[in-house]
Amino acid sequence: MDILRILDQLHTLAVEQPKTYLGVTFGLNKDEVSMQIAKVRASLPNELKAAVATVRESERIVDSAREDATMTVESARKEADRVIAEAQREAARIVDQAKIQQERMIAESEILKLSKAQSEEIRGSADRDAIQMRRGAEKYAYDVLCQLEGVVGKVMTTIDRGKAEMQPVRPVENAVVPVARERTRV
């Protein structure tokens, strides 16, 4: 837990919101408690304060990356939907053209077989075009997600590095620690 946040909570409980009964505050001297909290804050090492700032900045970066990721995914989805809708409109237009052409050819009975073959070819081409456009949209979304994965990976590496730097050093077990001896006066 964040030590500075704990000190803020202690200050709030002891100085800003002490327990009172019938207008009389019990238990603590507000000025003394406030002074002691200020002393604790002042005695904290700068590295701890810098680590807290780094953690807060990391949290801000992660939140920002999440927000960017959400916006990028949403943008990719919208783009994919737009491309798919455009492909469907194009396919429908091509099919409509094929139907019109087919109807003209039906009117000309001699060319009936040719019109059927051409309409099938156009329909197949339209289907292939639609599939190709959909694949393009899916590839675009995949590429955007890959880029996003790289950005999030860098952020996670930075967070891991920050956590590793802030991890407290553990004392070595069975280490010999010299004990100071008192000198006796003779």
C-alpha cells in the first residue's frame, strides 16, 4: 500500500476528523499529531517518494494505454464494418447489374445460355471481391491489434522494470553481523 496515502488517511482521521463527543475532542493533540506526520513525511527517503511517483505515473500510463487500446480496437471495428458494408454495397450493385444484364439477354432468346454463364461469372466475381474486401478489413484489424500489442508490451516491460527497482532488498540469512561491545572503565 502507498505509504504517502496512509499518511494522508492518518492525517484525515487524527487532525481533520477526530472523534468528538458533545463538542469535546478526545484522545489526540491535533497539532502534535500533525507535526509528527509532517516529520514522518520529511524523513522518508527521496527514493521512496520517487518510487511512489513512478508507480503513479505507471498507473497513469497503463490507464492511458488501456484507453488508447479501447479506442484503437473500436476504430478498427468501425473501419472493418465500414469496409464490409462497402463491399456488400459493391457486391449488391454488381449483382443488380448482373440481373439487369441477364434480363436483357433473356429477351434475346438466342443468347440465353451466354447470359446465364456471364451472370454466374459476375456473381462469382462479386463474391470473390466481397471475400477479398472482408479479408482486407480483417487484416487491417489484425495489424492494428498487433501494433497495440507492441505498445502494451512496452508499457508492461516498463512496469516490470519499475516494480523490480522498487522491490526491497532482502537480508541474507546466516550473515554474520558484528556486535558492538561496551568498553569497561578500569
